[in-house]
Amino acid sequence: MIKIAIVEDEALYAQQLQGFLHQYEKENGELFDITVYTDGDQIVHKYQSQYDLILMDVEMKFMDGMSAAEEIRKMDTEVVIIFITNMAQYAIRGYAVDALDYVLKPVSYFAFSQRLNRAIGRMKKREQKVIMVNIKGGAVRFNIANIYYIESQGHTLILHTILGDYETSGTMKEMEEKLKGMNFCRGNKGYLINLQHVDGIQDGCATVKGEQLVLSRARKKEFMEELTKYWGEIVK
């Protein structure tokens, strides 16, 4: 079952989107659990990464769709967001919150179903590649592909990600177990590096998104073996 939120302050459009979703269910054999909100502040309040897809109106009375999406992205890097808007220029702003797409009002079923196909395709590709991480005041959902590396500072772990840095409590050993088999490797005692984001090795350091992460003497051999194996699998 796919959990979908509709955030739309115009009742007519909210009903239309629900109708389109039910039509899509029948035509494609999907099952949706749909929740409707009438403003951005409603969905942001006590948000808990509970949705797979959010259909977000841009212009709303109390909290507009862009602001709501910005708040949601602080807690959930993986939910798919599609904006519903009267103006195409909002699509450009949507890149800042990693929106998948946008649909122009008045909404046609064909255009809507095409966007929905794309959204469901993204969801299915990411299955089994998402982890939940507890942070102060709640939890955040991450696609592991969006994590560059994890840094240990005492009893605090810092996740360096595509959307910024997030802190959580725990040990590097626990995080290693959680990410086992996901192409993460220890570069030294303090770094667990996503091999997907290693751009090269220079002067005993792994280059990850422009940062030089030191490889310890004890772990360098194993790291290089894992990196060579990973790069080899990509080339095949």
C-alpha cells in the first residue's frame, strides 16, 4: 500500500485528485491510503515521515506549499513531492526541495497519471534502501544513496548528506551493522564512507564531495580493496 497525502485548500481540486487516484488504482492494480490536508501547516505539524508521496498545492492561506516542503525535507529526505500549481515558474523553485515534478492547474488525468507513474517508479527503485535515524525531537528517513559519509564524534554520529548534516546518538559499530551490504566502508576510526560518493584517492585520503577524508594505515588496505571491488562492479 502506498501512503499519499493531498495538501490542497480548494475542496474541488482535492476531490478531483482523490478521484484521479482512485481511477489510477483501478487501472493499475495499486492500493492507496489517502489523507487530505487543507493547508501546509496541517501536514507539517507532527510530521513523522509517514507518507510515500505528497501532492502539494503551492498557494495556500497559512503555510504555502514551498515552505511546507522545506520543513518536511528537514525530517524526510525520501518522500516524493509533486507540486500542484497555477504557475510553471514554481517548478524551478521546486528543485530546492528535491520535488519530483509539478502538475499545472487545471489538472488533466493524463498529465497526472504520467507524473504518478514516475513517482511510483522512484518509490519502487528505492525499496530496501531507506533507513530511519533518530534525531533530536524526532526521526529522519534517508535513502542511503543520499548519505555521503558518517562521522563519529564521541557518542555523537554526524550524517553528512545531500540535504545537510544531521546528528544522532549511537556508535559507529551500530551504524556499520545497519548499513551492512550497502557499500559503506570505514576509512578510519572516525569515518564510515559511502563508496558511491568517493571521487578518488590522493595523498592517503578519500575525496568525498570535495572533502579529504584521511584513511588510517590500519584500514587503508581494506578500504582500497572494497573501493576497487565497488568500482569494478560499476564498470561491468
